[in-house]
Amino acid sequence: MLCTAVLGTLCCTAHAQSSVVLYGSFDAGISYVNHAKTANGQSASLLKFDDGVDGGNRFGLRGAEDLGGGLKAIFTLESGFGGGDGTLSQGGALFGRKAFVGLEKDGVGKFTMGRQYVFSHDYLDAYSTGGLTAAHSYAYHINTLDQLTSSRVNNAVKFETERFNGFKAGAMYAFSNQAGRFGGSAGDPDNNDDGSSRAYSFGADYRHGPFGIGFAFTDIAFPLNTQPAFKLTLANVDPGGERNLRTFGLGTRYDFGSVLAYALWTHTQLKALDDSVSTLNIYEGGAVYSFAHAWKAGLGYTRTDLSGSKTGAWNQINSSVDYRLSKTTNVYFIAVYQKASGSNDGVPVQAQIGKSSSYFGPSGDGAQSQMAFRVAMKHTF
């Protein structure tokens, strides 16, 4: 009896010191765009079911075990999925959004290992229209070449401090995991060499009352040689970047109470295998207005300039209205307009709304603009 009581007490204690949480979100709705590329390259309107716009659809497990003395073992396993067909996202990886394990110490920070976000996402997302409003995936920069969102790297070790007096910082390194190619490689298909990618990233963020400012730097060698591969195109423009993608960003925000104003600049260099270089500068600003408790409206502007071996410019206006039905369910409306300009080798630059071509894709031949609307709902659990 005594042994049974002791074992029962130990089990209860272990259970109290450990936790595993199931969480997720599901976004679905109807979207329309006036110009989208058809199968023969022309332009036509598109009305479609679309999902994962106000945040990618996901489900995950997050766990922690108290090891004593303020030390915890932590892990996260997170899957992305398509709400329209139920398939896995992120190239079909089971835990393609996140998969890491590590240690966290009160008053110090956390060290994690696995598939993780780079700091361009961690520290700059909170200063963007995509990160602050329901326009989210439609408001993020074209194919997110500046790694503002959806930027995850494999085989990564990462350390991030706790926030001290408003300040926190972090650094990470993602290994190539290829013998003799520590810095990654382009590969040689003729010799069954698929190549490899390596990455490193660091950044810092500061908050004081209503004010915030953050910066981040990310460098990815051979970004096409990882699974899934990073995107390197802007609508119908291929600026290179197969050898190296290097991006820096600086963002700031100020909360006036009912109005939150923000601004962001990112600078990205894309080096091709022939060492030609294209440079991408993106300037963004806007405001979010919260009113009547459950309502939130956002308005933002983004200017994208591409120079170097390829050129082009894109101007985009993002607007959204979001109504919260409960703490976990909201409905929203999005309206976005983008205008492209310029040409390369006599081919006009096309428009493309969204962080991925899977939403609408390029505008198609004869069209240099897109206008999109969306009505949808999102549930979080």
C-alpha cells in the first residue's frame, strides 16, 4: 500500500511538472482577383476558394517539462495543411512549419534545435502589414524574398535571450549537413549531387511602452538546394539568387492607443550562380485602428524596387476590416491593389499579390496590375 501511494504521488508530481498543448488555426473563404495568369499565359479574372490567408492553416503540439531551478525542456511540432483539400503544406513535410527541441532558462533565454524560423521573421513581422492585419498573406511582399514570413531553415541551432529592460536578441546557424560542403554547394546533377544549403541569421528587438524597434539579418547560401526550396522570383521576373540570398531589415512602431502606426524597410541582395547581382529594396508603412471593442481596420502601403541584373517596381495598397465574433473566431474583408511597372528584355513586369504564387500567381500577359478582394473567417484553437 505504501509503495502504491508513493508511486501515485510521484506520477502526479511528474504530471504537474509537464504539459503538452494541442493548438492550431483554420482560415477559409472566397477570393477574387481581376487579373491572373491562365494556362496559355494570358490574363483572366479568377474567383476561387482560398485558405490560410489570415495566417497559414496549422495544427501542432507544444510541450514543456519543468527540470527545476527555472530550467525547462521544451519542444514544438507544427504541421501546415491546405484547408481546401486537406494535403500537407511546406512541400509535404509532416512538421514543415516547426520541429524543434531545446532548453529554456528563466532569466536567460532559450536554446533550440531543429527546423525553425529565421530572425527576419521573428523580429520584423511585428512591423509589417502582413503581421499586424487580416490582410496577412496578401499584404506580405511578393514571394517573401526578404524572408519576412514563411522563412524556415532545416538543421538549425538557435539561441534567443529573454527580454531584459525591453531588449532581446538572438542568433542561429543552419548546417548544410553535406560532407566537405560546410558552407553549402550548388550541386552537380550529373554526379548525383543535389547540393546543399546553409544559413545564418541574427537580430534584436526593443520595446519600451508604446514604442518598438527591431532589426534582423539573414544569409542563405544556395537557397534552392533545401526542402522545400526558397522562392526567388518576383511575379514573372527572375532576379537570380541561386548562389546567395542576403537580407537586412529595420522596423519600428508606435501605439497611440486606438491607433498603431508602423514602418519597415528591407534590403535584399540576390547573387546568381554567374555572380550577377540584383538588389531588392522594400519600403512599407501603415496603421491599424481598433474600435468598438471587436473591430479592427488596417491600411498599408508597400513600395518594392528591384535593380541590378533585373529591374522592376511594384506599388501595393492593402486594406482590411476584421470583426471578432469571439476570442477564437473572426470574420474579415480584404481589398488589395497592386501596380507593376518596368520591363526586362522587352517583357513587361507583371503584378503578383501575395507571399506565394499559390494564391493568384502573376497577372498574365498584357496585365501589369491586380485588384483582389476576399471575404473569409478564421478559427483558432
